[in-house]
Amino acid sequence: LYASMALAAWMVYQMEGWDKAQTPLRLWGIQLILNAFWPGCFFALRNPALGAIEIIILLGFVMATTASFWKRDRKAGLLMVPYCLWGTYAAALTLTLWRMNP
């Protein structure tokens, strides 16, 4: 997933350069940071509620990044689709675990 995410960002950067691609690349950076925080919220802090909130925000940024990439380069957008699917699955698991462990 990380390789396809990186390739997608590189393709958008190559196609438009930094000046025109700032918004999608910033979205990409934000979602990458949020991605790094989820394991800490869920596993390290053992807080499924915080993990659920964090992953919903993360998933929103992943989808926004994917849509933004898609508008600029469909191949870059397609490279992000597996991450969207994985994020949706991970969010469903996180929310289920949160509901099961009040």
C-alpha cells in the first residue's frame, strides 16, 4: 500500500509540479501523518474510542486525497483505491471493536 501511495503522489507531482499540486499533496501528507497516529491511539493507548474517531478522520482524508489525485491523474487515483478499501475495512473493524468493548 505504501509503495502505491508514494507512486500516486509522485505521479501527481510529476504531472503538475508543486505549485499546481499543493492541495492534493498536502492532503496526502496529512493522511500519512494520521495513518501514523492510528496505531498509537488504538494499540499503544488501548483506546478503541479514540482509535475509531481517528480512523474516521483518517478515512476522510484518504478519500479526499484519492478524489483529488483522480481529478489530476486517473492512474494516480486508481493507485489509491486499494488504500481506500483497506481503510474502510480497518475502520469497520475498529468501530466494531469499539462497540463490542464499551
